[in-house]
Amino acid sequence: MNLLDTLKNSPLLSQPPLAIVANVVMFLAFVLVAAAVIADFKAYHHQDKEVAKSDRSFVETGSMTAFFVAYYVVLKLQLGVFVASDALRQVMIIAGLIVVVVGAVFNVWGRAVLKSRWANQIKIYEDHTLATTGPYAIVRHPLYASLIWMCVGGSMVYSNVLSLVLTFSVFVPMMYVRGKKEDALLLEVFGEQFVQYRAKTGMFFPRVWG
């Protein structure tokens, strides 16, 4: 068998074109976010800055990574797959990919705006300023919000009900716990400035009223 026949018979190329595109886009999106996380760790994890306030949470990069491993296993083993018509399947794939790409871009954008204010655990530095521009003008926690969006989008791409249930029953509560802890510390440090900011932004989704 020559190389051409081998490629034709490979599991990847035997899939429909849209499914191949979906796999490639999903892979690149999650690699982009993973690279951004690694870049943050290298640049800021051991930075020599005075910490004004801090709090610890079980929700950090390690526990998030554990969730994503479980999420990937569910998708890989095709557990909880929803059988849909071809037309609905294509719509879900396209819509899901859009959500995933938006989430990945939003995550990297949020990190670029946050810069040295990022920390694996919850920290407010002495020279800390409240992030309210860019994605932070849309939601208070764009890094967590974008990961939620990507999980939802991935569930749509692969028509997986179980991964969607895991996202809303495990990952969203994790992000909520972490977000509330951060909000409490920001309120303590920034007071009325944070109160006004919080009134204009949602935690994970844009505020469309008020």
C-alpha cells in the first residue's frame, strides 16, 4: 500500500470535511488557550511583587486541568452523544465552533489586558488596578467565562449531552466559587469603584439589562 492509499484510509480523512475542520479548529483553540496559560505561569507566577490581599481557592489551574481531562475523556469515548439529523448536526457544529473560537480569543484577550495582575491563586498586589477595559468591560471574569463558553461550544460540536451536563453541574459551579471569592476581595480593596463596576457587568455573561 502506497502513501496515498494510507492517507485515504486514515480515520481522520475518512470523516466528512466539516468534521475534519471541527477537529482541527477545536485542537487549535485549546492549544492556543493552553499556551496562553503556560505563558502566564512563566511570566507572572513567581513575580516579585508585594501582595496587599490574598485568598486561597481549590479552584485553580490544577483543578481546572483535572476537569478538562475528564471533559476530554467524555468527548473521546463519545459518552452521552446525542443522535441528531445531518442538518441539525451541521448547524450545531458550525454554531459550536463559533462559540469555541470566540471563547479562545476572549481568553487570550483577557490575559493580554490583565498582564501582571494575573495569579494562579487569588491575589491583589500593592500596585493593583481594577481591570475594567477590553473584555473586562463586558464581563467581570473573562478568563473563566471564556472557558465556560468553550466547553459549551465543544459539547455542541460533538453533540455530547454528558459533557454539557458536566460543564453546568461541575465546571460552572467551580468558576462561580472562584469568581465570588475574587469579587469579595476586589470589593474589600476597591470599595465603591468595584460596586459601580459590578453593577454594569455580569459575572460570566454580558449584562443585557439594568
